[in-house]
Amino acid sequence: MKKLLILTLGMMGLTASAQEVMTPELLWKVGRVTPIGISKDGKNIVYKVAIPSMEENKSNSKFYTIPINGGSAVEVTDTKDLVKNKNVSPDGKNLLSHKEVKVDKVLGKDIYPELKKADAQVYNGLDYRHWDTWRDGTYNHVFFGENNDKATPVDIMKGENFDSPQKPFGGDEDYIWAPDGKSIVYVCKKKAGTDYAISTNTDLYQYDLATQKTKNLTENNLGYDTHPLFSPNGDLTWLQMKRDGYEADKNDIIVSFKGMHMNLTGGWDGTVESFKWAEDGKKVYFIAAVDGTKQLFEVNFPGLTRIAITVKQLTNGDFDVTEIIGFNQGKVIVARNDMNHASEIYSYELKKKIWKQITNVNTDLYKKLALSKTEKRYVTTTDGKKMVVWVILPPNFDKTKKYPALLYCQGGPQSALTQYYSYRWNFQTMAAQGYIVVAPNRRGMPGHGVKWNEDISKDWGGQVMDDYLSAIDDVAKESYVDKSRLGAVGASYGGYSVFYLAGIHKNRFKTFISHCGVFNLQSMYGTTEEVFFNNFDHGGAYWEKNNADAQKAYSQFNPINMVNNWNTPILIIQGGKDYRVPIGQGQEAFQAAQLKGIKSRFILFPEENHWVLKPQNALVWQREFFKWLKETL
């Protein structure tokens, strides 16, 4: 049964005056749009809207269709038959899927069946836990079987102690049918234990249904090979990074054509986030960070002709294009957002360069809010480079008044800081509480050339810290900034940045907030799960006395060695199931602050990981964040 969707603020239980501003409570009533695809007949866009429920402490989702050229949305109960399912074989007979399979004996009761109440876990190598989960001997495996509920599917990785999809975030984008339906291509890092923890070498594997044999298609590449996709002409295409152990290496589009691996973006000074083939197979459209935003690009596919490969930026503006959904009569259908607006679905007419918003899930909500103003400025760094800095001003900004300012320190450390819309580090909400937000595209971020992106590796506490201070010092010169009320906030590497700045800021800042920040690089090396990251970014292990990069990192760039200079209030937030930046990092920092007599607070979310995902915990996070700022700034 279909019914007409009327997304009104009344349905969402919202009341707002013309001058209402974003609050943490209102932020968690914003509808979250996720595109599913274009319908089989090409007439509609299918998408999901998730709205968090504080009472149920979870998000509830509904599914909709809307005409591809705009119009009224219709709620649907089932999307299975509306959009082409890539996991169904070309002949329609078989279905691809994945599930966890028990392979290794890790639990004490598995090793000693008579000890059924034992809760011991036995490991012979690293990768004993990942992200927020301890290894229990199960692995993701890819299956295929007849497209019905009766047939028993075939495990194409039977007996292997490897994952596909890749944990913790991989999904069905990690496997795909070949166009002839005779083979399956999937992503896997066929390493186990310690070898797994120190490598990023995923490969594309091809399983032949007839012979039941598997072939490594990318064995000569040592870095990430991900996101397999076939062109309309049947050419396997994927994303590739070259260096093993470097998770933020330049990401390029590779096409396997006539026995060659053609790099379509190798000569372009940027890194690809995602891509989709044009319907005629002559171009590839992709998304990449550029100049503090994420934009839509195209690159031509010349085949064996002598036509030069050319990358062209198609869109430009203060927004992020976040997903390419599909194509329709000279238009690209995408998801788009900015710092003031959560994601909605748009069409972009390529020739006329005309945007049209298709979905309006949150339009009425934002119409009744006084929005923040975002400004892009270029700050000269201490080494003479031009750095993009986003400045987010409070709603109803009055330049004759003075406002406190927050230096926002981005994580990653090589994550793009663009016009994204976060439900935790939400700049609109911060500005709406009366704070100016200063968000620099400091060293290490994509979107400013490969070298800028790489310059942070092995230099965590170097030029990047000068970049932070250059940004806040430049904005603090404005008459509307209260220089006596500056704070610094951030998570992950941003949390590390906060800890480090606390030791070198020379009284610039009045308060600090660090979420899941790295505090002690030595204990971090000994407890984090993806060891390859520390090996690359710090140059090696802390015990390598003859390794100059490592010794500099673990001594000069280690925040714990600067605690003697701490003199400023600090709020420390930590997830109990964060195995990327484990709980000891927050504990060590809080203990140091307390024993030094510094005003400090420790907030633990025992069941959260590197992020805060449960709605009620997220609201606690927001309220404690602003309560701390009110107390100390």
C-alpha cells in the first residue's frame, strides 16, 4: 500500500518561531536522507529517511519514492522490487550475499568443549580486536545461491580466516557479479593475525563458478584495492592506493582494459572518494575534495585511442556533493549537503549547470531557523602557504558585538574538512549557541594537492600546529572576536591536537575539549588495533632507537611529554569500546589533569566506540559539551 507523504514539521512534532536557532534537541529531530537508487523504470528516486527517537533510543526509518524530476513523495513499505539489485546474477538465477562464518577456535569453550562456562579468549597474533569488537573466530564470507529461500548458498571462501566484506565497515560494495554471470569479484585482505594488523593490502579476487578456483587480480599492487565496479562495456574498474600501510594514500580510478590496468586519475593532483560510470561508458564521474568542499568531477575514458585523459571539475560552490545516485537525460542525480543543511537529493543539469532540489525532507524545518553564515577565508601560514579556513558565524550575527570563538581541530588526521553536516560536531549548532567556529583546512587534508595531504605524516606536532595557531590568530584579529574567550575542540587526531595545543598554546585558549584523543603515543602504539597506521604516520615503533622519525614522534610530538605546561581547563570524553584510540588514552589525560589540579572532567560512554551513535548518549554529549563551554568560556 502506498500513501502520499506529507513531510511537515507538524508530523515531526516541531514548533519553531521565525528566529529559532538550531539546538542539540532539534538537531536530533532532523530527518536523515539515504539514497537507495533510481527505480527500474527510470521514473523515480527511491530513498530512506531515518528520524531518531529519543524515547526508543534508536532511529526509525521509512522508505519513499519521488519523481526523478521532483514532485510529491510517496511512502512505500518495500523497496526490493523497485530498484535493480546488483546482487542478483545477470541471468536472474543466483543471488550474492554475505554472512559471518565460524572458522577459528578462539573462545575457551571452543577449545575445551567440556568447559562450557569459560569466558577466556586465546589469541596467537594481533588483530585480536578491531574498531569495537573482539575477534571470536568468525569471519565475513561471500555466498551465492539460487534466488529463492529454499536453496543452500555456496560459501566461495570456505575455510578461509579472512573477511569479505572487510570489517568493520564493509558492505555489499565489496563484491559484484561479472557481467557474464560466470564469476564473482570481491575485496579481501588475505592476511591474518599480526600480518593483518600491519598491512592495508586488500586485493580484488575473482571466483570462477565453474572451476571453483579463485584468482588474485591485483597481486602486484601493495596498497588498498577497493570498490569493484564494471563499466557498461564490461571493463572492471576499482579504486586503488599504491603504498602498503598508508591508509590515506592518493586514491585513483583504475580500469582493466585489454589486459592493461589504466589509471584514469594518476596525473591529477587529488584523491578520489567515490565514482560511477556514465551510461554510455565514455566517462567516469567521481567525487573528490577540493578547496574545502566536495565536488563532482568527470574523467574521460579514451580506451586505446590517442585522446588525452582529462579530469574536469563539474560543480562549484559552498556545499558537498556526497553521493552519485545515477543519471537522467543529461542530469546527474546526487546527494548534497552543507554546514547549514542535512543531506537532500538533487539533480544537476550538466550542460546548463542548473541545480534542482528533489527531496525536501527538512526544508520546512530550516525555513523557520535563523541560519549560520559560513565564510571562506585564506590565511597565510608560517611557511608562506595559503590555507582555507572556514569561519562559521552565529545566526543573526552582529559585527558590533564580541563573540567567543572555538578552534575546531579535525580528525583523521587526513580527513577532509569540507561543507559536511555532522550530527555531533555540528557547526550550525555550535554557532547557534553564540560561538564563532574557526575550522582550518590545516596540513594533512585532501583537497589541496597530494603533497599538502601527505605533509602531516611523521609530523603530527610540527607545521600542522602552526597552521592551527595561524588560523585562530588571524580570525581573532577581527573586532567581533573576544580574544579572551577562545577555546579549542576536536576528536581523534583532533583530540590529539587539543592535548598537544594544551602544552604549547601560551595562554591563547581559555578551555579545551578532547574527544577520543591520542594522549600518549607509546601506549597508543601498544594498544591500538590498526598498527599499520602508527607505523606509517610515526615512522615505526617507539623502541626503534635508530629511527629518527619514530624517536621524534614519540618524544617531541607526544602530548604526554608536554603536560608540565598544562594550565587550562579541559573536558575529556571517551568511548569504552573505542579500540582505535583505546580508553587508556582518555584515562591518562584525565589523571594528569586532575593530579595537576587543573579543572577537568571525564565523560565515559561505556558502550560507544570511536563515535557516539545512540540518540540519548548523543544528546548527553551535546549537553555536556555546551555546559562545559558555559562553565569555562
